[in-house]
Amino acid sequence: MDFTFPREMEKFRKLVREFGEEVVRPAAKAADEKHEVDMDVIRQAAAIGLLGVPFPQKYGGVGAGETGYCILMEELGKVCTSTATTIGAHIGIGAMSIYLDGTEAQKQKYLVPLARGEKLGAFALTEPNAGSDAASIKTKAVRDGDAYLLNGSKIYITNGPLADVISVLAVTDPTLGAHGGVTAFIGEKQFGIQVGTVEKKMGIRGSATSELIFEDVRIPAENVLGPVGLGFITFMKTLDTGRLTLGAATLGGAEEALRIAIDYARVREAFGKPIAHKQSIQFMIADMAAEVEALRSLVYRTAWMVEQGMPYTKEAGMCKLLGSQTASRNIHRALQILGALGYSRDFPVERMFRDARIAEIFEGTNEIQRIVIASQLFKEVGIRIRP
Amino acid sequence: MDFTLNEEQQMFGQMFGDFMAKEVAPRAEAIDAEGETPSELLEQAAMQGFLGAILPEDYMGAALDMTSYTLLAEAWGRADLSSATVFHAHMMTAMAILAHGTEDQKATYLEAMAMGEKLGAFALTEPAAGSDPAGMLTEAKPDGSDYLLNGVKSWVTNAGRAGTYVVFARAPEGVTGFIVDADTPGLKVGGREKTLGLRGAEIRALYLDHARVPAANVLGKVGHGLRVALSTMDFAHLSLAALTLGGAEQALDLGVQFASERKQFGVLIAKKQAIQNYLADAKLKIEALRHLIEHASWLAVQGKPYSFEATMAKLYGGQAIYETANTMIQVHGGYGYIVDYPISRLYRDARAMSIIGGSAEIQRVLVARHVLAEAGIEVKP
Ligand SMILES: Cc1cc2nc3c(=O)[nH]c(=O)nc-3n(C[C@H](O)[C@H](O)[C@H](O)COP(=O)(O)OP(=O)(O)OC[C@H]3O[C@@H](n4cnc5c(N)ncnc54)[C@H](O)[C@@H]3O)c2cc1C
Ligand SMILES: Cc1cc2nc3c(=O)[nH]c(=O)nc-3n(C[C@H](O)[C@H](O)[C@H](O)COP(=O)(O)OP(=O)(O)OC[C@H]3O[C@@H](n4cnc5c(N)ncnc54)[C@H](O)[C@@H]3O)c2cc1C
């Protein structure tokens, strides 16, 4: 066992951290207030290769693997959860679905510009009546010559208003259900995918979430992603890696909360000395640190498992479950330690508090993660559980 | 033991609930979005007698007993926590004057407060003294028959809107309470605090620059200001606890409503144990909180001390409302994160309740002090 990061990963972390501190952090507050993606930040990230971190260089990426990608998400998670979300949806689910199941030609055509940051990606699964129950999607894809015509609507799609390339799941054969009847497609915005309602959200307001409307959108048959009928598998596999790296982003948020709490408790005085001297404060901080370390180990061990080619569905679910809880809890504690200042929008904890809450919900709610974890555990003892 | 409300209390409870559901709840979203509790709403509340709810009839109050008062605060909290906080801060200011004011002071201030002509604000906290008000720096210097107040008070709910402030400052004899009129020369209000929630409450700093306050406006005895502030906390704790009860009930209502309409995997999510557990735990917290509040208010109605019980209710209420709002967001899934659904507002509002009126850590100190006093051990914060 070796728990140190390779030298090149440390170097990569340094690069990302500098980018985070110099470019992302200063822009976070304004993006939240304007409820707008700061495209300048995204462009600058693209310019230094950050939009293709995990992918091999031959596909326009940096070749930093899952570990490098987790490092990116962790460092972004510290400074701005909105930016982590925008880049996470682009790399971790949008481009990733093409990387995992795309043909060589699809990778050249779509993954390369996505990884280089010339195009922005999105991943469109959720529908009004199919959230947790993703298998119940209704968006239809009907074969029409050498193409498919898509009709339906997707909601809550991160990067929806901005994305050029959209991985989308649709029903190709309603008689077969999710396994056999659902197909993944690589859509382009310019095929006629329309942006519907852009959501106003409690947090991650520096990311954009919208409805995507498909009205006779024509997608060439060569853009079928993975085998026809097996799109559900492509999408679920993609979400596994998404969950791991979401865990990494929450690690960043949880660490940042810890740092803020220590910095404040060190200097804030009440009853004649710094509140750091009070056990109520010390114990909150000790719990925060313990949970951060547990999460760090889980996240990077899971990244290692991915790189070893080991199965990691259960562990990815755990990263997302534990990570989102740890971030929310730590930020909740940091807010408490700051007292009234924690409740003020003049300090970043307030934004972090609103932002963190989403991680317990998206990319599969925490209830769904528990179902995923439990079904893996019971599968090992011969019991099949249903959601 | 008798756990029923008397006929009058039941009638009031019904009336408060109806009024709040009709007049306040429909405005909650706009109050948050626009960051303001409309004056008409406060005028309406004054007309109903709410702004003098617990004041005696001599001062045009509605003379509610403490239990009925908590029913009012609960109903208001359920409808909208922002404007309920405005109401709460007003009421606690009036209670400080009622408990410690001279006959003259009461006659001068309370009637106007009950009629809604003057809103109250309570200025204890300072930038460097929150949990520890004894560390306050604001000075009150005797000057002939007046005092000159100098310093900064922070996080004053209703500042800028209030007509009557109760301000604490350090006189030569120690911390002292003062009743300060809004138009006192030398009193200035700072910019609005931008907050996570309770955005419809106006919270600002007060800048006191040689603010001249007549000695006749000293509230309670000179040098006894911390006692005045602390004794007001009994009422404030109970009042805030009632707000949290209302807020938690509202959160649960929203959760139940969503869970009984939303289907996934072919069934209502209400049919899933994970969801049922959230609802069950929320209900448990709500009923436990209600009993803490009822017990504390019952003691108050009996004329008995209720300080310890009110502190427990506030401490627990802060947790209960946060945890309930948090799990009810979860019940809403992605919808809970979209501002069109009121649960996200409640979640933001709820988070204040473990800080405002004394932090949870300080309230635990107070509870532990009570617990350990029986063992003869003194507890300091
Ligand atoms: C800001 C934001 C960004 C998003 N980005 C994307 C995106 O880029 N792409 C995309 O496809 N989607 C995206 N989503 C959608 C997100 O993945 C869904 O909101 C999420 O999966 C939950 O679905 P739902 O909202 O329909 O909630 P529901 O599925 O209706 O869930 C409601 C509640 O019921 C619970 N529940 C449901 N089924 C069960 C069960 N069987 N047992 C126990 N409990 C259950 C849930 O856990 C939840 O608590 C985003 C959502 C948001 C808010
Ligand atoms: C929405 C809102 C409205 C408010 N309205 C008013 C108002 O109308 N009037 C008014 O006067 N004030 C008001 N306040 C201020 C409020 O009373 C204070 O914020 C609160 O008392 C805590 O003080 P602080 O923020 O300075 O935190 P601090 O006292 O600096 O505390 C920081 C942290 O240290 C902890 N801590 C402090 N001392 C100890 C100790 N001895 N042991 C263990 N932990 C400790 C605290 O619990 C907290 O976690 C309001 C605050 C808010 C958020």
C-alpha cells in the first residue's frame, strides 16, 4: 500500500489549486448573485486543458485519469461548487458517456472537441415523471430512414442552455422497457434541441439548469451511443463515474468548511478568549476533520479501483452518499461556528450552505444511492432488492 | 394533568390560523423575494391586535395569556418566518419595557407599540460581542440629565423600521438598558444585512454617535442592563420556539403534500419506508417541541418561572425546524432545490433559528447549568 500521490499528480494539484484560487474563487460570488455561469472562467479552464482532464491525450484530454479528475473536482469544490457542477456535468457525465461507449469515430468527432473545451457537454436523462425512476422515461426516438426523430422533454439538465453536445436517453421500443427498449444518442444543440424553462435555484446559481425540448429533433443513426436498446446501461455506467467525482467535489466543500471554521475559531473571541478554547467548538471541528479524512480515503481509493479496472458501483454510491452528507454537515457546522456572520451573504459560508444541498439530490438522490449500495450488498448473499 | 387548551385558547388558535393562512401565507414568497415585510401587513396585524398581543389592556394590548401568545407566534411562523421574526423582535422589545419600564415609560411607549404606530427593536449584539453581551463596548456617558451613547450595535432586527429601540450600553455603573427613539439625533442605521434567509426581516447595524438619551429613558436600574436583557430572553426563547414549531409544521405539511402526489417506480413515494421515516421523525420532533412549548407557556400562565423550559424549547426548536426542513427538501427531490417550491425558502429561514436569540451552544450552557446546579456545580459559558 502506498497512500502518497505520484509526483505528477501533486504537480497537477498545484496547477489546479492555483487556477482555483486565482480565477475561480474571485468569480464565485458574482456568478451566484447574477445567477449566471461565468463563461470566462469556463473558457480559461478550457485554455489550460481542464475540460478534458480524465481523457487520454489522443482524445484531446490531459490523460490524468480518474485520480486526476478527482483532484480537479476536489479543488474546484473548495472554491466554487457551481463551477465544479458545470465542469462536472461537462466532463463527468456528458463527455464521459461518449468516452465509455462511443465508437472511435464518435470519439474523434465529439469527445475530442469536448475534451479540448471547444464544445460544452450535457447529459439529459431526467424527465418530469422520471427522476429517481429513470427507467420510466417517455422521450421517444423513432427510426426515420438513416436517422431517429426524437420527441419529448428533459428537465433539470445542467448546462442545458449552454451545451453544444448533449447525450440523451430515449425510448426506441416501448414494448421492451428499460432493458432493450431504451437507446442513448449523441445530440447536438444545432439539430434543433430547444432550451425551455431555465430554473431558478436555491444554490449552485453560478451553474445553469434547464429544460430541453425535443420536437421532431433529427439525430443521425450514426449518433446512437452504444448498442441500440442498451442505452440505459450506458447511462447508468456513466452515472457511476459521475458519482465518484461528485464525491470528490463534496470533499473539497467539506475541507473548505473545515478550513474556514478553524480560521475563524482561532481569532473570534467571546468571554475573553478565542472560541477555539471551547469544547463545543473543538468537538465540532474534530468531527469535521475526521469525516473529511474518511471521505478522502474513500474517494481516492475508489478512483484507484476505477484505474485498476475493478468494479466500483457500490463504492461510487458510497462516495456520493457520504460525500454529500459530509459536505452539508461540515458547512452547517462552519455556519454555526461563524454565528450571525455565517448567516450573512457577505461571507462565503452562506453560499456554500445553499450550494452543498444539491449534492444530496442530483446524480441520484441519496435514497437511490442507499438502494444501489444495499442491492449490491444483498446481491452478494443472493437476494435481489427493488427500489 | 390536563392537556387541553381552554375554550378561549382554542378559539384564538383557530382565529390566528385562519388569519395567517388567508393574509400572510400567500405573501410569503413575495416577502422573501422582495426582501420586505409590507407595511400593510403590519397595519393589518395591528388592527387585529397582534402587535400588542401580550400587552395588558391598559396599553391597548390584547392581553393574551402566554399560551395563546405562543399559538399566535406558531401560526405566524407557519405562514411566514420572515414577517414572524419582525413580529417577534417587536414583541420582545415591548416585553422588555413592560417588565422593566416605569409607569411613565409604559404609558409613553407601549400603547404606540400595541397600535403598531411604533415598531420595536432590541439592540444587544455588537460586532465583537454576540454570545457574550457583557463584552459590549458601546458606552453611555452621563451628561447632565442625559446620557450620550457612542458605539455600534449589530444584527438589530427591525432597525431602520422601528420607532422604539431598546439599546444596551455601558454606563459607569455597568451595562444599562435605554429606550431610544428612532429620531434621536446621533442615531443612524447602517446598510441592510443580506442574509441566507429571513430576507423579509430588516436587519441592520445601529451607529450611535453622541446619541443623546434622557436619563428618564433608562430602562430598569442603571447598571442592571444585563439583567434586563436576560430576563427578556425567557420570553424571547419561548416566542422563537413557537415560531420554529410553526415553521416545522409547515415544512412537514409541504413534505406530506409532495409525497402524496409524487409517483416513482409506479407508486406514490409516500409508500416507501425511507420517505415514511422522514415524515415520522419530523412529526416526532414537532410533537416533542409542542409539548416543551406548552409546558413552558403553562408555567408562565401559572405565574411560575419558565426560563429553563423556554430555553430548552428554543434549543430544541432550532434543531427541529432545521432537521425537518432539511429532510422535507429531500422528500421533494430535485423540486426541493427549485425556488418555485416553498420548501427551499423554509430551509434557508430555518437555519437562523440556532443562532438568533442566542446560539445553540450558549443555550446548551444554560441547560447544563440548570442540570448541574442540582449537583452543586457552577457552569460558566
Ligand atoms: C440543480 C439540478 C441539476 C440537475 N442536473 C441534471 C442533469 O444534468 N441531468 C439529468 O438527467 N438530471 C439532472 N438533475 C435531475 C436529478 O438527477 C433528479 O432531480 C434526481 O434524480 C431526483 O429525481 P426527482 O427530482 O424526480 O425526484 P423524485 O425521484 O421524484 O424523488 C422524490 C423523493 O422520493 C425519493 N424516492 C424516489 N424513489 C424512491 C424509492 N424507490 N425508495 C425510496 N425513496 C424514493 C427520492 O429519493 C426523493 O427523496 C438535476 C437536478 C437539479 C435540481
Ligand atoms: C437573523 C438574525 C437576527 C438577529 N436579530 C438580533 C436582534 O434583533 N438583536 C440583537 O441584539 N441580536 C440579534 N442577532 C444576533 C444574535 O443574537 C447573535 O448572532 C448570537 O447571539 C450569536 O452571537 P455572534 O453571532 O456574535 O456569535 P459569537 O458569539 O461570536 O459565537 C461564535 C460561535 O462561538 C460559539 N460560542 C460562543 N461562546 C461560546 C461558549 N462560551 N461556549 C461554546 N461556544 C461558544 C457560538 O455558539 C457560535 O457558534 C440576530 C442574529 C441573526 C442571525
